[in-house]
Amino acid sequence: MLMDNYAQFGYSFVKGDGTYLYDADGKQYIDFSCGISVTNLGHCNSHITKCLKEQANKLWHTSNL
């Protein structure tokens, strides 16, 4: 269940690249609101994506218990 904290956008984003978001029609938007970790890194940063894929093939998560 979603909490009704924020009004929903009338957009459906399907792709991100750097500071931009794209809808299903290919229209480009500047992402002024950003998501978690996107603020400083941008959407789909190629270096970070490469590192994440490499790490995911090794070990994704371990418990601290």
C-alpha cells in the first residue's frame, strides 16, 4: 500500500541518463527532484553500473550478525 504523502506525477518514467529522465514516448525531463543516490551520481552512471555488475557477480549481501 502506498502512503498518500506526496501527489503523484502524471508521468511514467522508463529510463534515466545522468540528470535526465525519459518517459515512454521518449520525451526528456531534467530530474530536479532526484532519487536516493541519484542526487550526486546521476542516473545510470556507466562507471558505477560497471562496478555494481562486477560486485553482483561476486557477493551481493552478507549479514552483520
